[in-house]
Amino acid sequence: MSIRIGIMGYGNLGRGVECAIRQNPDMELVAVFTRRDPADVMILTKTAAICRAEEAAQWKDKIDVLILCGGSATDLPKQTPEYAKLFNVVDSFDTHARIPEHFAAVDAAAKESGKIGIISVGWDPGLFSLNRMYANAILPEGKDYTFWGKGVSQGHSDAIRRIEGVKDGKQYTIPVESALEAVRNGENPELSTREKHTRECFVVLEEGADANKVEQEIKTMPNYFADYDTTVHFISEEELKANHSGIPHGGFVLRSGRTGWEKENSHLIEYRLKLDSNPEFTSSVIVAYARAAYRLAKEGQTGCKTVFDIAPAYLSAKDGAELRASML
Amino acid sequence: MSIRIGIMGYGNLGRGVECAIRQNPDMELVAVFTRRDPADVMILTKTAAICRAEEAAQWKDKIDVLILCGGSATDLPKQTPEYAKLFNVVDSFDTHARIPEHFAAVDAAAKESGKIGIISVGWDPGLFSLNRMYANAILPEGKDYTFWGKGVSQGHSDAIRRIEGVKDGKQYTIPVESALEAVRNGENPELSTREKHTRECFVVLEEGADANKVEQEIKTMPNYFADYDTTVHFISEEELKANHSGIPHGGFVLRSGRTGWEKENSHLIEYRLKLDSNPEFTSSVIVAYARAAYRLAKEGQTGCKTVFDIAPAYLSAKDGAELRASML
């Protein structure tokens, strides 16, 4: 019998989850829940139902894992604890600073209901966190580096689009290659914000807007751009659509550390992602952890878990003997 | 109270474990067991005992985890099941093809004694296996690549040294950069043995030996060199000692895969190790898993485990709340 999955929220992430389920034959999408009118929502999976979010409770016994595809700012802090009362849930909560309180809320709800809630699944938090943790456990004396990109930052793209005179825009975060190389060479550099990443903006102006003014406003915007070397390109709407409509992302997690009685030897652990589609990759991670949620629940485990708490084998459709024979 | 560790076998790996323990304040080396005369063995840790291997049973209640630092060919297949009858054990068994039978033997012994046995810990098998497994679970449709090096292959160096006329020698396995780049570019190349790695040999000849004959013998040696592009350099004993006495290694695990309803998006996951000292890094991984063995045993778990079966958090000296706050 396949693992029955529900999706709450059908944006880029929900659609990515739908696609990922199709690549995992042990899973089945049974329902998509939306705040919109279901009549207005088109999904790709012919066999799945489209339902109003308020109807979710009725699916309590027909869904093994509910994947929450809302945003971290307002949706997930409410939704994940709420739905953990009824379902095993997985979310991609990514506000790093608020993870402890989110964990506590989901843990309490899931322990009471006897369900599993896996939070902060994706690549950062998620796979990047795993790699930081493994690398720190293995090389206790060392230095961590995370670089993001080259990729689209939604937050920074939104910030550009809020500027007066801007019709549309896209922002790429780009790691500084020389900084990356210094880390790889074991130089353990101290890197400022400016030395780690640059920002590149592609902007479509409203008719009659002042390009110089827009450029200055972008480059001096506190928090978003002021601490970075930022390049601004003005392009046409057609060009933006043709060349900048994807949502690529990725990045690097590195740890450089020393071993030996006198710390005479140096080592580098590097993990890199290069992603054509940030939401689809994130979704693929989430779906693997949905399998884990299903299995943990079957074993009778309850409460909130993160990627740190879950043995890797739970993610794979293969059993232990197959994994040992083929991948160890 | 710290985790009390014993080391069985004091070669490069045993010494690496000793160094790694020093970097983990929650652990303590209590005894080193050797097949040599203890009087002839010098260790670095002043507070640890040096004992004959046969005395190990007497330490049954004074050691929390015994780390087995013997070889995979003949030592570990016997030692790991044997010592799992008395101790929680960790080994670095690396004969990939024989892992299933080794697992079965250790599992039976450890289940009977109520102990934990973690096998095949290190970087390959070990961290590379973990990365293959995570990447496969996340991108079910894709292609795996493993490249080793640049690094010293002990097996190939030994093979060179067995040739008549060779006084000493060292062999480096080197990944072919263009093959690696093709994988990174998402080209999904089919790569032959020759296309993935080259081999570079540094050889010291016996006096009067025929260099041409030695070179031909190396380059045509079946299994070891015949399927590779091999370069042979003849150097002096002094040069070998000065420039080639380290034991560096490393490599790359990559998975290239596709997502999307029509598989329209491509992704790359890359994991890389660059290691000054192969045995010291392997030891550092083993010591982190010794912490896991200790904790699993405390929870009452028994039997054989691999890196696939162990939740990452067990490796870290930090607790769950600390990990979530600092690394997620």
C-alpha cells in the first residue's frame, strides 16, 4: 500500500511536492488543500482531490502525511502545530531564529495527538544543516562557512519591486569565487558580509522612471543591499521574462578543520548544491522526509523531529539490506 | 562522566583515534590493546594503559566503546563479531562486497550480548555512503558518480613495491578534471575506468634495476594499472621521503538528477573531501560514531548498525536544543 500524501497550499512549493510524489512510486497524492476556491485551482494529478483548507479534518483517516507548503512568516507558525493535532506533518519552516519556539509548539501538539511533526525540511535549513552538523561532529576544531547562490533571492527581488519606478525585477545572490577558493585552500579567512557575496539585480523600469535614482535606492537599501557590492542592470520586460524567469539556487557548506596530536593536518569538507529550481528541489527533500514521518509514526514515535533526529535510512524507499549492499 | 574508549590495534588508524579522542572533551582513552609486546609500544596519551590484546576481556566493565583498528582483509571479519560479545564496538570494515556477511555476523553477536556494533565507519564506506544515500532518496531519478583522490592508494603502492627492482614507491589516484566538470555541468556522461581516474607513481629503484622494465611492469599490471593512464616517475629515496611521506586522500560524490512534471529541471548534489591525512580523518569519523554507539547502548538498543541507521544528532556532543539553535 502506498503512502497517502496531502498537500496544504498549492503555490510553487505545493506544485513541487506534487511533482516529487510522482517520482516516488511508494507514494500517492490523495488531496490538495487550498484557501482559494477549489474550482479555480488546477492541479496536475488527475487522481487527487482539490479541497478547501477548512475540509482538511475530514481527511484525517485518509492521509498518512500532510505536507504544509505555506510560508514561514505567518502560515507555518500557526498551521504546523494546528495540523499536527490531526496528521503527521512535514514543513519547511525556514526562519532560523524562530526554530526553537516553532519546535516547542509542534512538539507539544504532536505529542498530545500521538503524531509526528518534522519541521524545517529543505536545503537550508535541511541538507545544509545536516552537513554543518556532521562536519562539526567529525572535525570538532575548525571553521564553518556557508555561501549561497548563485541563485534568486525572493526577499531581495521583492524589495526591488517595492521601489517606486520599478515595474519588475529579479535579484541574484552570488558567492565571491575568491573567498570560496581561500576557504578551499585552508586559509580559514575571516570574511565580512561584503567579501562573501555580491548581489546582481535585473530591473524593468516603469515608463518615465529615473534609472539613476532607482539604482541609488537599490544600492543603499539597508539590510538588503547596503552591505554588499551590488550591480544593477536595466532590461526590458521581454528580456526579464526570457532570461530570468527561472528560480535557480544553491550554495556551499564548507568546514575546514585540523587533526593530529599537534593539529598538524588540515582537512576540508565541502557540500555543494546547484539547483535549477529551488522550490522543486526543496519539495524533493520534503517528500523524502514525508516517507520518514510515515515510518516513524508506524513505529509509534511521536512529537517534533528535525533532520538531526532522523536516521538516514528512513528517507529511502530501499530496505536496510538493499542499502547496505548497494550504497554502503 | 566521560565516555571510556579502548583502541584495539595501534597502527596509523589506532594512533589517529587516539588523536581524535583528545579533541573530544567528553571522551577519554583508557586502554590501547596490541598484539605486539606492550613494552615495545609507545603511545601519546599518558593516562591510558597499554595491554596485550588477550587481556581485553578483563576490561569488559571499564570500557564503554572498543574501537577496532585492524585491517579489513583478515582482522575485522574475526575481531568485530568476537569483541561485540563483550563490548560496544566500532570498526571501519571497508571491503564493500563483503559488508552484508560482516553485518550479519556482527549483528548476531551483538544481539546476543546486548551490545551495539557499528561497522564500516569512515569516509568510504561512511560519509560517502551517507551522501550517496541521501542524494538518492532526494533525487530518485538521476545518476551517481564517485571520484577518489587526489590521494595515496595503499593497495597500489604495495603492488608497486612488490615488483622486482623496486626499493620503495608511492601511488596517487587522481580524478580526471574534465570528467568531473562534465558531471558538474549536468552532462551525465558514461565514464569508463580510464576516463575517471589517472594513476601517478613515484618509484625508487634498487641499484642496477632496469627502469624501463619496471615501468612496463607497472603500466601493464592487470586490475591495478592496466585499465588506467599511468605515469611513472623515478626519484631518489630522499625525494620520496621529503615529498611523498604523507597519506593524503579525498574525493567527490556527485548525484545529478531531474525534477519537475516533465523532468524539466536539473540539479547537482556534490560532496567533497580534501584530506591531509586519510587515517586521521577516518579516525575522526569513527570517534564521532563511538559517541553514537555509547548513546544507543545507553538507550538499550542492540545489534549491528551502519551509518544509515544512526540519526545524525547521536554524533554530536551538543544536545538537541543546542543543535537546533546553532546549526539548523
